[in-house]
Amino acid sequence: MADKPDALKILVVDDEKDIREGVQRILTRMGYTVLTAGQGEEALKILENERVDLAILDLKMPGMDGMELHHRLRVIDEKIIVIIITGYATIETAIEQAQENVRINEERFKEQVATSTDVLTAQTLLARTMNSYYSALYDFKIAKASLYREMGQEISE
């Protein structure tokens, strides 16, 4: 099902290998073409040779963070839909990202009106991906607990 010619091409950038590979597996099963990078610089190298429709970026990464990468992606191709994810959300980063999105959307609106289909597609994709990820994580934790119980050990989390 993966690599359909009309499938969205998605770039996943996260310094945590497990997250990156988990999102890749889920999206690939959904029929999307997925490229991955462990850091911002690696993502930029990929974009020298590849065009992507959607980028899922981790906010906190060593070196270039997700916000800086977001800015650089906009210079490369302003049509790339960007979703920033983080395990370290704060009110300040949420406000900063919202302000940046407003600025970018104002610029895009002046040049062309983004279709609501683009936004809906990105939101639906993110919701499905996160749902699948958390479901897989839940299944993993249940299997881990069962294994530890069989071994007579306690789980430390």
C-alpha cells in the first residue's frame, strides 16, 4: 500500500528514534510515502533532492530546533504543510507557535488562499497518526506489564 504515486510525501523529523520510526510505520501502513530525519540539518539535506507535502517536526531537538527548521522549510517551499509536535509543551511555546502560524498564514493569504481541504487533510492525518501511535503505545505497555508479571518483576516507570 505504501509508495502509491498519488500518496502524500511526508517528512518526519524527530531526534527520538522510537518516535520517528513509530510515526513512519503508522504513516507507511496508511499508504503515505515517508522520509525521516533525526535532526534539522539532516532534514534540509533530504529536501535538497526531495519534495514533500507535509512535515511533522519535533519542537525540541539538539542543534536546529523545530521552530528554526519550520522557518527554513518556509523558505524552501511555502506550500509544505508543517505540524510541530512536542513532549515538552508550555504555554509560551504554544503562544509563540500560534503567533508564527498567524504571521505565516497572513503572508500565504496575500499570495493565495489556502484551501480548507489542506488544513482538514493535515488535521485528519495528525489525528489518525496520533491515535494509532497512542494505541500502539498502550498495547506495548500492556504487553510489557504482562511480561514483567510473568517474570515476577515490577514495572518501574
